[in-house]
Amino acid sequence: MQNTNDDARKSLINLLKMAHSGELAAILAYEGHALAVFDEQEKRDIRKIQNEEVVHRNKVKQILGKLGESPSLVREMYMWLIGSVVGLVCLLTKYLPTSWFFAMYGAGKLEANNILEYSHAAQFAVKAGLPQLVPELMEMSAVEAQHEEYFHKKTASHFLGGYIPLWRH
């Protein structure tokens, strides 16, 4: 039984480290995304989502700290690069006809993965004997589901949404 708990704890910590770094990439990518959209309401919506990702990043860091762990510096640097490049691509392609669609599509796909990431973390928390983490992890999963829903609706509203298969979590 101890082996199962240890394995689940290791998996939980690994997933949380990935989530922490992934949130950094999202925050940076949303910076470029928000600057690249023309509609002021969409700008506000993306900024709100970006701010919620900051909250998630802080919560994940706190959870890691409670577990005696810290984020992975190598992963942080890698995801900083990824998020910065994605944000820059959003800005550089702002005036291309399909850039709006693909930015919304990419964001939605990533948010769909985040829903699963936090719900899987909650499952590992239970297996690791840390059920007190479940409510916070599931709350973050629910917020990611709201983000995914927003981007899914935006993507579906575009004419390309009828030609490119849309994801669902």
C-alpha cells in the first residue's frame, strides 16, 4: 500500500510541477493573445482568463510548498520560452485573416487539457492520501472548463469552425 501512495504522490507532484509551468506559458501566451484581438470585450475576456491563470499558478505553487516541493527551474524556463513564442506569434500574425480563429482554437485545446490535468491531479491526491487537496484542484478544473467553453464558443462561431473538427473534453 505504501508503494501505491508513494507512486501517487510522485505522480501528483510531477503533474503539479507541469501545471505550474504550463500556467506560466498560458499567462505569457494570453498576453500576446489579448494584444492581438481587436474586439474590446474579447480583450477583457482574455485578460480575465489570464488573471485566473495567475491565481492557479499561485495556488499550485502553494500546494507544491505544502508537499515540500518547488517548481522545476528547467521546466519553468522551457515553458517561459513556449509561452513567449506563442504570445509573439499571436502579435505578429494579428492581421492575417485566420489568426483570430487559430489563436482561439489553440487556447481552447490547451484549456481542455488543463481540465483533465487538474482532475487527474485530484485523483492522484486521493490515492496519495491527500484528499484535502481535492476541492481546490477540482475548483481549478472547473475554472479551466469555463475557459475551454469560452474558446469553444468563439471557435465555433467562426466560419472555419464548420470545416475544422472542434475538440471537446
